[in-house]
Amino acid sequence: MDVPTLWRAALLQLAAVALLSIALALALPHSFFEDWGWVTGPVAWMLCAAFTARVLRLPPGATLLGAALAGLPSILAVVLGVHWLGAVVAVALFALWCARLGAQGRLAGP
């Protein structure tokens, strides 16, 4: 596991998700998220993961797969009414995935 990649991925993903969430909340009415949150949330999550992959120079396909898998537990959090707790858990799982990818990349060499 590549610990520096873990922390960078966690901070980047958390910041990207927070900034995009704030921008969307300011730009769109609350009713939009009640009707379309089930689509916009996952799309926003994947866009942020693609950004994180790009900045950290991680393989995009593998990183997006990890983002999709890390986002699955947040479905339960949404159902239970603790959406933001699910996002924090997803960020942690995503960061662990990225740390594994970072370690594999380091072992593979230049």
C-alpha cells in the first residue's frame, strides 16, 4: 500500500466532492436533487474520481472501477438517511483502492 497516495487520494476526492457539491447546490434548486439526485450523485462522484486519477497519475479505468465499488456502500447510507456519512466511507474506501493502485504502479516502475 502506498500511504502517500492514500492521503492524497482521500484529500483530493474529498475536496473535489465538496466543491462540486457546493457548486451544484448553489446552482440548482433543492427539488432538482430530490428528483435527480440518484443520477447526479454518482455522475459527480465519478467525475471527481476521474479528476483524482488524473492528478495522481493513476490508471483511469482501474481508478474508476474502484470509485464505483467504493460508492456502493453509500447506497445503504442514503437509504438510512445518512448520505454524508456514506460519502465519507466511500472516500475512505476509494483512497484505500488508490493506495493499492499507487503501490502497484511503484512496483511496476517507470
